[in-house]
Amino acid sequence: MSPQAKIHPLIRREKIQATIDRLASEIARDYRDKNPLIIGVLKGSFVFMADLVRRLDFPVEMDFVRVSSYGNQCETSGKVKLVRCLATPVKGRDVLLVEDIVDTGLTTSFLLGYLKRKRPNSLKVCALTNKPCRRKTPVAIDYLGLEVPDKFIVGYGIDWDEKYRNLPDICFVEMEC
Ligand code: PRP
């Protein structure tokens, strides 16, 4: 018999939006005169990225990368592969990498290596959520939204088998056998 899943709110939309207000203020303080290149990691960061950049009242440029890392629905294979490269030149730019979640850290670590080789002027990470208990490789998060517990998280861009990205709250999945 296949397990049933219940979806419970973990971080409500109001708290997410207040968190993004704070992150946008921190980013504005540091990047206002730098015309930063803000790079979102598809697909998960698309909702967060859209909400974040609309709070920045100064010139920014945007691009997206996409990597594939997960071997199955919820466990990382440990191998990260670039699926969509960056079209925008990075050399000399002030780059901000935007993630919805840092979990094992393998995706962010891989992307930082990829971007560093392109010789940006500066390179920082903004993550809406962080699951430090799952870390397999150290990652410094310069602008962090919220820490989340070791639960199966969905919503606000984060999927379970490509579903639930459209939930406005960050939720956790409870499996019932
Ligand atoms: C998720 C998330 C991060 C990454 C974090 O993406 O959006 O990019 O996993 O996990 P890690 O720290 O263990 O590497 P995923 O690979 O599921 O693809 P998606 O964004 O298309 O859902």
C-alpha cells in the first residue's frame, strides 16, 4: 500500500514576506550602487527570487542557472550537474546567488565553484531557508532567511516530485503508512 501524505504549514506566508523584507534591506544596504548580477537557481528559487527582487529599488540584473542533483524524489545523489548554464558574463560583476534552500550544501558549493572560476568581483549567497543538520559540505550563507528543521519541506517554490511549488506557505510533509 502506498503511503498517504498530509501537508502541514511550517512557515506561514506572512512570516516569509517579513523575512524577505529584512533580506531585501540587508541586500540594498550592501549592493545599492553596484548593479549586482542576481542569479537564481531553478527551479526552486523562482518564487523567492521574484518576491526578493521586487523589493530592491535600485538597478539589478538577473539570470538563472539550473542544476540537477537529486537521484530520486527526496535523496540527493551527491552528484551535481549543470543543466542550464549562465548566459550573462560574470567577470568583474558583483554576484549574488539566490537559493530557496541550502540542504546538504552540495548545490550551492558546486555553483560557487562554477561562478568563482568566472572571476566575479564579489560573490555572495542569499538563501531563504537553511537546513544545517543535513549539511555534507560547508557553505557560508551571507544573507539567510530562516533555519528549518529536518523535515520534508514543500511549498513557496520547493517541490515534491514537481508538485506543491505553488503553495504560498512553506509546509512539511507528514507520511502516513
Ligand atoms: C533543491 C533546492 C536547492 C537544492 C538544495 O533543488 O532548490 O537548489 O535542492 O539542496 P542541497 O543543498 O542538498 O544541494 P532541486 O535539486 O530539488 O531542484 P529544483 O530546484 O528544480 O526543485
